Amino acid sequence: MHTPGLSRKIISILLVYLLSVPIRSRIAAQDPVQPPQPQPKTQQQSNKTRKADHRRGAASEDQPQEPGGETIRINTQLVQLDVTVIDQNNNPVFNLNKDNFTVYEDKVKQTINSLSREEVPLSFGLVIDTSGSMRPKLQTVSNAARDLVKQMRADDEAFLAQFKIESELVQDFTDDKRELEESIEQLFTMGGTALLDAIIATSDYAQEKAKRRRKAIIVISDGLEKNSASKEKEVINAIKENEVQLYMIGFIEEDESRSFFGKSATKKAQELLIRLADDSGGRAFFPRDLSEIPAIAAQIAKDMRTQYIISYYPSNNLRDGSFRVVHVDVTSNGKGRLIARTRQGYYARNDQESKGLRNRRK
């Protein structure tokens, strides 16, 4: 039996439903459902990622990704340059910031990742010329070595080597000043001078055995090279490969005699020491009096310890074994012309290649 009241209720429900469909459709068209968005990394997560990338030798920036979300690893090595800045009077300059420096690698401007100037621990070698020509200067040389040992700090380490025709390790790396001072007493003079061979041998030793990142060789000699089998170019290559700075103290007496090419033997010796030091980012000193030695020792220690550290990830990230020429420009903040001293560059080799080169030279 049909009930009129029931029919009216059904009709009312149908009308409400039919009228609501277009409204819901319009709302759906205006506000489509959004897919879930990836959550940004927290600052703590980003810092952890950057630290992990740094340990792997990767750049701190986000790595590119392949389709499917897998990260493409780029084998980019952080380059660190130890830089000394001096003014026109040869005095060190310490109050610069990152904006004062510009780094070029193979003439391409690089983005400096960080700049710091910290007194870092050192690994250095005292390499003493004890050839026959140094006999009258041995006491002066020994005093210079002792002054350098006195400049050591608790977290530094040093070794002592002497060279004549061949090089001899007198004391291996130690942080014990007394051991080093006692080793200096063992030095004696005789024979010829193989300066270039000694620099290669001791820089190889420093690279292999040093515990500190910053490495230096301090050579005390009269610079009268006579007996080396190595050539100057080989020494420069070894210094580049080992990333060791050279500080040269040359006890060179004035000599008015001239060779066939117009330069005296002592003038040639002085120029050799300067070239080797400059190529490594180090420095050469030529004392004229024993009283200058303490100040020179203090200056070398300060130079090695308080250099600027410039860090950057090279734009050329290939580890193809090529030599990358590095140049650093520095602006003066209106204080006159400044000079930046650092190594000439580095070899973009992987660890296996570097190890193989050192083994072939032994």
C-alpha cells in the first residue's frame, strides 16, 4: 500500500543528494588532493651529511642524483693550501679574511670553502749539511739546529738527518727535545755535498712517516751542490708530490770569483736555495752573523705554525694524475702590496698512484 508521507520523504532525500553532487564536484576541482611533500632535512641532519661527505673527500654541497633517487658519488678531493702573507718589508700579515684571497687552479677561479689561521702542530725535519766544506761552520750550524729544537711545542715532532755524499737519518721522528739535542752532538763533517739527493730522501721520509698534516724540511747548508745524482727538476717534482715546504738557511760566504757564465759559485748556490724554497712555498734565509740565528729560528717556527689555511673543492674533480697549477692573489685592505707564498700546485692523483710513485723512487 502506497503511503503519501513516505513518498514525500524519499523525494526530499533524492533532491538533497542531487543538489549536493555539483557542489562537491566544484570543491574537488578547486582543491585537488596534493601528493605528500618530502620533508626538508633538519640542520642537524645536514651537518651530519656534510661531515660524512668531508670524510669521503666529497664536496659539501648536495650531490646530484640519478633517476630513481640514487646518489651519484663525485670523487672530489678537498685541497688545503698553507699560505704565508708578507708585506713589502717582508713582515708577516695576520689580520686578513676570506674576501682578501682569490685562488686560481689552472687559471680558473675557485670558490674558497673556508679560511682559517690556527697555530697547528708541525712535523718537520732538520737536515744538516755536514760535508767537508761545512767544517768551519759546524758549531754555528749546530747552534742553529738547537735553536730550532727549542721552538718546538709539546704536540710537534721532528727528525734529524745529515748529508754528505749520502744522506743519513740520525734521529727519527720524535717529540723529545732532549733526544734531538743529543743527536745534534753526533754530527761530524767529511766528504762531498749531495744537497739535492738529501732533499728528495728527507722529503720522502717526511711524507711517509709524519703524523701531522703540515710538513716542512729545514735545510742548513752552504748550498755548494757538487755530488748529487738528482737534478733540480727532480727535487721540485718530489717536493710537489710530497707536499712538503722547504726552509733553507744558507751559510754562504761572499765570493768575488766568477765562473765562465759570469756568476760566482756562491751566487749560484744562493739562487738555488731561493728557487727551491720558493717552489715549495717556503723561504730562504742567509745569515751573515751568528747573532741572527735565534731570530731566524723564531721566524721559521712562526711561519710554519701560523700560516693561513685556505680550503676549496676544485672545480675540476677528476683524479687523473695531472699537475694542477695553483696561484693565490691577496688584496691589502689599503695597506700596500702584499705577497702570498704557497706551494705551486698539486698532483690530482688517487692514493694508489701516489703510493706507487714513492715506491718507484726508492
